[in-house]
Amino acid sequence: MRMKTHEVKIGKVRIGADNPIAVQSMCNVRTSDVEAVTEQILRLEAAGCEIIRVAVPDMEAALALREIKKRIHIPLVADIHFDYRLAVASIENGADKIRINPGNIGGRDRLETVVRAAAGRNIPIRVGVNSGSLEKELIEKYGGHVTAEGITDSALDKVRMIEEMGYGNIVISIKSSDVMMCVRAHELIRERTDHPLHVGITEAGTIWSGNIKSSVGLGIILHEGIGDTIRVSLTGDPVEEVRTAYQILKTLGLRSGGIEVVSCPTCGRTSIDLVGLAERVNRLTQEPKYAGLSMKVACMGCVVNGPGEAREAELGICGGNGEGLIIRKGEIIRRVPEEGLLDAFREELDVFANAVGGAE
């Protein structure tokens, strides 16, 4: 059963309560470069990103938020460390949410200034605590090591500080690069708060290792009913974060929609370049023109299992000896030379897209 949290509004996106788990990402270009940030956010929007976070390391970045907001269509979150004035400026320039660590913002009086500014516009505050920033006293409390218990205590202590200032529009984020520590921390915090939780495995790594760690960690956390927004943290193009996040959610049955591509692992019976074909099919299905489709497509390597496996997909390719079959809803509709398979597949996919467009 999904953890029951209260609803928080971030721009036009509602999280918590019974709202769908929202997909976030973070820009990896300088926020002060408005053109570059806007271009990246628009690509992320096309991939399905629902909330975007940007770093605000200086006043130039904070002031740039106003222009960025004019050019994008999803909520904008400002990530601030150390300088409370950047948090206030970010709010004044249109941030839909701010992410701070109250422990490094510069003391209680400065935190109160930030909270007042957020309250004035009813802007949510995301309290973020990572295992790498855990306070020394909490490390010592739990045996001289960073622990899930310490991370949880740290986050809730900071939440309590804000609540004591009379503000409860809060989202909590507790992250670690240690997958099982991160899982345990979320299991602990779910029993102690009803604030929405933003979940992720921080510093997960490159596309390859980061996808594995994030899929395992988020898979466990989400399966236990924990989480209201997610981010897959990868060292690479943030569009890949969004794609992986949706794949995790769809695999667990927590989000639907989009095109799911299934393909066989190949074997000695495969006589076409299925690896290359599957990669091209996958790229093709991610084109914006197919964003409105909700379907399964199959890319299979031979006639032994191909037609049968593809029967469960709305559209499929089954390879043969230098040629292949196009299968629609279990029925063979075309036999095509290998070099024409992708074009034939595109034509049939367009039929589905046009049907959806016509229905709209």
C-alpha cells in the first residue's frame, strides 16, 4: 500500500496524497546561461519530465530564473546551498519550489527569512539531506558511522525547525549513494512523517552503473509504497534520467502510457542485425510525434518464438534470413527485406499515431 502523505502543489503539478508519482530531473548546464538551460529543459519536457531543478550557486543564476520561467512549461525548482539570500532571490524571481539544507543556510534567523519568503508565496520547501552532509553529532550518536537512522534524524530535525516557524508546506528528500542504506532510511522515515517524499539514489554513477543502482534502489522503495516524486541521478544527459524513471515506474505498474519496447536477447538462430534494429526501433519510438501513444511493440530475432511473442504487442518485427515480418496485433501483415524493416515499421507506427491524433 502506498504511503499516505498530504498534498503539495509545485507550480501546476500536485504531488502527494493520491496524485501520480511525478518524474523530476536536474539541469547540468550553468543556470545563468538562459539559452542553454531553456534548450535542455525543453528537451526534458519532450521526454516527459514533469518537474525540473536547477542549481543556484550565485545571484546571477537566481536572477536568471525569471527569464527561464517565461520559456518553459513545467515547475522550476531552485537548488540552494549556504547563502539564504539566493533562496529569497529565487523565490522572488519565480521559483515554484526551493531545495535547501537548513543546516547549512546560515543560522536560525536566516532560515526564518527564507521561510517567510516561501510562506509569502506559498512556495514548498524541499528539505534535502544527503549521507555525505550528515552532522558529526549524528555520526557519533550511531557508532561513528553514517547510518540510515542518522540520515532520518537529520532530516526530521530540520523539518521540525521549519514547522516551529509555522510553515508546513514541505517536501522531504533523504538520499545516499549506498542503495540499501537509502532503502532503510526511507523505511524509517515513512513511520515518522506524512510530508511528501522525493526519492532517489544520489550520485548513482554513469548511465550504466547509475541505471542499475537506481533501478534496484528505487524499485525496492517504490514497491514498498514510498515516494511521491522521483529522480534518477545519472552522470550524463539528464534526458536519460527521465527515460529510466518512466521505465522503472511502468515496470512496477505505477505509471502507464508511452511505448514499451520489448526485444529478444538474440541467439544463434538470429540471422539479421537485431541488436542494431532494436536500438533504431527504440530511438524511433522516442520521437515526439509518438508521445501520445500507449502501446507495446516487439522486436524479435527469429521465426521460432518471434510471431508468438509479438502476439502480445500491438506492433512487432520478427526477423528472418535477410528479411523480416511486420506483425500487427498477432497477425502477419507484411514481409519486408531487412534493409526496409525500419521504414515499414515506421509506416505502421504512423497508422497508430494518426489514429490517436484523429481521435483527439
